[in-house]
Amino acid sequence: MRTSITYLLSAGTALLLGCVAPVRADILYVSNEGGFTITKITSGGVGSTFASSGLSGPTGLAFDSTGNLYAANFNASSIEKISPSGADLGAFTTAFLGPFGVAFDSSGNLYAASSTLSRIEKFSPTGTDLGIFASSGVNRPVGLAFDSAGNLYVANLLGNNIERFTPGGVGTIFATTGLNQPSGLAFDSTGNLYVTNSGNSTIVKFTPSGVESLVDSVGLSGPEGMAFDSAGNLYVADSSANRILKYTPGGVRSVFASTGLQNPAFLAFTDDAGVPLKLANQVPEPASAALLGTGALLLGIRRRRAAASRPK
């Protein structure tokens, strides 16, 4: 019994110290609006063409729960569906024009920003057009992002604001300060919203309560889409410079990729197993802490069983 207790405590402590920490290698997907392709980039920065068939001015990217990638075709006014292997699964069109940002809600419904018509379209998980989700308060929408409560945030390029919509479609202005033709949106794991300003080539951050601060304004050239990896690094498509920038959680910037990109627009991540990465407002329980908790649970069960077996 003592040996078992010692083993469980030692194993839990070792895991908590990170001795058996899992290794992740997130994969970045980039829509090349100027090149009519989607590039796949490994965690080491090595890029290759993931898809090209059926794409015409691809912008917004979003993965469904099974790993299929949906790409907004701005020029063709359609949404292209791409399998995890890169195969073209066909496109669907509707009354929207100039689709830009796309995003899935927790129920698997797809939302698309119809930039030209200034409205947000909603589609069921099977691709059925459910009609206009929102049009009031929308002014040339570009980027879309959901928070953990199911509210949809919309970057209004010409409105110079961020509109927030409840799941029921009720809109309110979330932010107006520090914005100059906002385009890309991304939430970090603690609920801060990051916004790229294509009008003055800056990146700003808003706290959940709407307090704004500057992230970067030096040497950017038309930043658009953004995404966070599982380690909390921020990636930005610096579109006019044909490069992807990487910001560590501490704010250190570097060029992550610059070859094979043509006006990179929007970004999306999967993990190394191809599972779509979902980080918005979520702080996953570390594997080490979870296993330590499991060890403690097993220890408690064994103690209760030993007590029950003792003679009364």
C-alpha cells in the first residue's frame, strides 16, 4: 500500500513539473487572396500548397468540427468546402456578394460576412441558407469571431467599429476607439479581442470590458487576419508585405513565414492531428494537472476501499 501511495504521488509530482508534457505542433493555414490558393505551414515554418481548386480570391477561413475547411471566395461570391486532405468538396452560393470573414458557432452553424451587401448570412451545419442573421449595425463587415458566450463580433471596415451580436441577433457597439478600417479579429485564451487596422496598419487589443491598447504599429503593411496557436502565440497576415508575423505572449515579434505567399488574408489553425484549434476564452486544463488529479482520485478510492475492508 505504501509503495502504491508513493508511486502515485511521485508520478503526479513529476507530471506537474512537466516531465511528461505533451508536445504539440500546430499547423497554420493561410488564404492567399492574390494567389488563389491556401497554404499550409508547419510549426517549423515550412509551407506547401494545401488547396487551389475552386478558389477565387480566398479570404476568410474556418474549420468545422470534423476538420473540413471552409474558405470564402470573395471574387466568386461563394463558400468553398475543402476536405482535411485538401480535396475540393464543392462550393455553395447564396444571395451574398463579396464574402469575407467566416466563423462557426458552437452548434456548427456557419456565419459569413457579406461585405458588399453589408450583412451577415447564416448557414446550417448541412449548408442550408438560414437567411440574414444581421444587417442593422453592419457596414462593410470583414472579420468575424465568436466569444465563449456565443456572441458574434464583427469588424465593420467602413463603420470603424466592432459590433457585437447576441446569439439572437441583437447588436450593440462593442468598440470604436483606436479603430481605422478594422479587418481581422481574434480572441486570446483570456478573452481579450485583438483587431488589425488595415487603414493605418496597426494592431490593437480590447479587454473583455472594451478597454483598448496598442499592440504594434511599427513596419506593418496592411495587416488582416489573425489567429492564436495553442501556446498563446499570435500570428498576423501582413498582407501587403506577403508575410506572416508571429508575436510571443511577451510581445516579441518575428517573421514566421514569407515564401510562397501572395497577399495572405486570413488564418486558421489545426493541431498536428488535424483537429481544429479552439482557444477563444478557454484556458485548457494542463495535462499534468489533470493526471495529478487522477492520481489523487485513485489514491482516495484505494483508501476508502481499505477502510471498508477493515474489521469493524
